[in-house]
Amino acid sequence: RTSLHQAALAGHQDIVGPLARSGMFLDARDRNGQTALSIAAKNGHTAFVEALVSSGADIKLEDEKAKTPLQWAAELGHGDCVGILLTHGAPTEPKADGKLTPLHLAAQSGDYDCVRKLLDKGADADALDHGGDAPIHLAVQSSNPDTVKALL
């Protein structure tokens, strides 16, 4: 784990600029295959996510669980991180068919804000996961009526 990974975990975004200028590789992986961006997105460290993507971190890299930073932010309900990643061009659909999209993950957790942001950026509400479920099927299970309505 690098000092950037430690800073991502703690949310100390002020260290990103100096480390990037010193030549630190922003997309380095820790022993679990996580980048600092994935760690920051998982923990909802919005300013850290913004600092990393503005400094050139790769928003498309998957971690050891084959999830992108956008998938983590959507699954864990970090709407501001979702917004930043989408603004910087994070893809709303995974590379592999049948994988849970960020929209599936946000719908599953019942997070209306994340669902709305993803739909506004063109996420496919009809995408099917490996079990044949669309995001709305997962939203119904989350019992959040606003999320279900957004997907109709």
C-alpha cells in the first residue's frame, strides 16, 4: 500500500497534488488490487475522488472484485462521488455482459440519488445482469418506491 492509498482511506485529498507532481503513479494497486481511486470512491471521499480524477487517475480500472470506482460509489450510495465520476466520463456500462452495472448496484441499494444521476447520464435501465434481472427488479427488492418510480 502506498502513501496515496493511505491518504485515500483517510480522505486526505490535499496530498494528491504534491504526490502527482512528484511523479507518483496514481493508478498503483495495493496488495488487494485496489487503486486509490477505488478506495476513495468506496469510502465516499468526494474531494479525494475529484482530486484524483483531475490529476489523471484512470476512472475505468477495475479492482480485485472486478468493480470500477463508479460501481463502488453507486453500490454504497455515494451520490456525490457518482456525479464526479460521471462528469469525468466514467462508463455507465461494464465491459462484460451480465455484470452488474452501476445502475443495478444503485437500484439494489435503493439509492434514488445515484439512480437518478446514472439515468441522467444515459445508463441503460433495461440492461440485464447474469440472472436476467433489470435494475428495476433489484429496486423493487430494496423497497424504495422513489427508486422504483425513477426506473419505470
